[in-house]
Amino acid sequence: MRKLLIIISCITLLATTLTGCGTYDKTEKKIPDSPPSQKVEVSPVPEEPSEPEIPEIDLEIIRPNELGKVMVLMYHEVGQKEDTWARTADNFRKDMETLYAMNYRPVNLNDFLDGNINIPAGTTPFILTFDDGTAGQFRFIEEEGSMTIDPNCAVGILLAMSEKYSDFKPAGTFYIFYPLPFRQKNHIEEKLKLLVDWGFEIGNHTYGHENLGKVSPAEAIRSLARHVNATNAILQGYQVNTLALPYGARPKDDSYLIKGEWETIKYENRAILLVGANPALSPFDTRFDPFRLPRVRADETELSRWLDYFEKNPDQRYVSDGDPDIITVPEHNSNNINQSALDGKTLRTY
Ligand SMILES: [Zn+2]
């Protein structure tokens, strides 16, 4: 256990330097302004624009397909029992090991939406989402008089994975609700801050797990804004910008799910996550719709089913070329490329 504590401290240190979330206000870590330099050096302008360097990878062996599908995995409880909405800690650990062994690597939802998928060549991204802020997702336990992270909670397991494998980065979005995310009232602030420092994300799941298909639009807007208000009371300046629908319930008129305001508190979501039931399209696909993003329920049946599906249909699977600035797609598969989603990236077909 001491080892885990040390590991976690190391990861904290590492994560605070690596965290990819630029929206969280970390004023204490701000780099002081450098004094104005006396001499301004102007680098020579090249006469012709240089071609972007394309790294040498054997396309025929790696077979990248960055227009392939991606699993957004949905977990709820992680703990003692196993059922449709609960995974035991051992099975959750097994899921992560299986995914890793089958060349899947976790990426954050916001990086996926931005098309910044930075994983090794030949691997496939997957996105972790955790609904409801249940106790087994992130728990502190007391050991020898001090509080430590439960090695059998989801966060403990993910941190251990990232310690074990250098290309398994801590990533995942926690769709919490209030007033008691993770069900330990003395540690709410600490947990949210740690999660963001490590590189995880916090998402909107309404303030009190309201059913948005049943409450009035005014009540729904209030609930979405109150979540943002409560999260920002702990994480000043953090942008809560994705929404997982409680119960998967979507109102008929759903325009306010994307953007709204209640008592000067504004919210804006760039993705809305559904409860079911298949892998998502690539963000570079013309048909990609972030406001109806499907998820795969990560239980024994559904996760196995989709892992098998991609084994049998490897051409359907997103396979990275290892360079986030180059988007590589097999020639025969390139008609659904969304040029505007490339956003300055180089398109390569083969
Ligand atoms: Zn929920």
C-alpha cells in the first residue's frame, strides 16, 4: 500500500505537469512573465512553404484507418457486485488489461472531439465515461492513520494502469451530480481537483440527476446550470462542456441542452452522450454528430460483443497512424472525410 501511495504521489507530480485541460484556472502554477527582451531576433522566412514531414511507417503493415469507429465506454458503479449497471473492481481491471492487450488506448473525450488523438501507431482510441459519481469510482480509505486512494476503485485502477504502461494515460470523464459526488462528503473538493490535475474530465449529469425527458424546460435549464455552478465553486474557471443524459432521456425540444443560462450562470455543451448502444463514428467522418454521441455499455456482454466485432471486422476499427497532425485513411474509405474537421491537419490516403 505504501508503494501505491508513492506511485500516486509520483503520478500527481507527473500529471500536474502534463495535464491537457487548459481550461482549469491554475493561477498558483502560472509562469511569471519574462522581462521584455532587448533584442528581437527575426528568423529567416523560407522561400517556399515546407512540406509537413510525414513519419516513416509501413502503411501496409499498420493499416491506419482514422475514419474508423471508436468505443465510448459507459461505466456506472465499480465495486463488489456484477450486473447490467455495475462492474466488480476485478472485472473493471480485467477490462482495462484486455483493452490494453488488444491495442486500445484511452483518450479524453475533449481530445477526441478536437480530433487530437495522440496514441501510438497501430493502436485504437477508446473513451472512458463514468456516470453518477458512485462511491466505487473514486474512494479514499483510511490506512495506518492516513487517507489513501482505494486501489480497488476505478480511479485507483486507472492510475495503477498508467503507472504500469507508459502509453496508458489517465483519461476519462466523470459525469457527476450533486450534492454528494463520489458519496464521501469530506473529500468532494479534493477529489475533483485531483481528477482534473491528473488529466481526467468532469462532465454535466444535471445537478440532481433530473430526468430531462420529464421536467419542464425551465427546470432542465436550472438543473444544467446548477451543475456548472457547483463544479465551478470547486474548480474555478473549469469548463464543464459535455453532457451525459440521465436515464438517456432526451426532451423533444432539446435546443437548450447545448446552450443555456439561468440566473447569470451560463453553460455550453459541445457533446451530448446517449446511453446506448454502439461505437461512435470518427470525428473526421462527415456523419459524426457530437450531439448524439452513442456509448457502449461496458458490461461483460456488450464490451465482449464489440471487442469481437472489431476483431472480425478490423476495417471498421479506428487505427491510429501515430501522428495526431496527420490523418491517414485507406483510399477506398476516404469519401466520408469531413475536410473542415481536419482543421489544418494533413490528410494522407493510401
Ligand atoms: Zn445517471
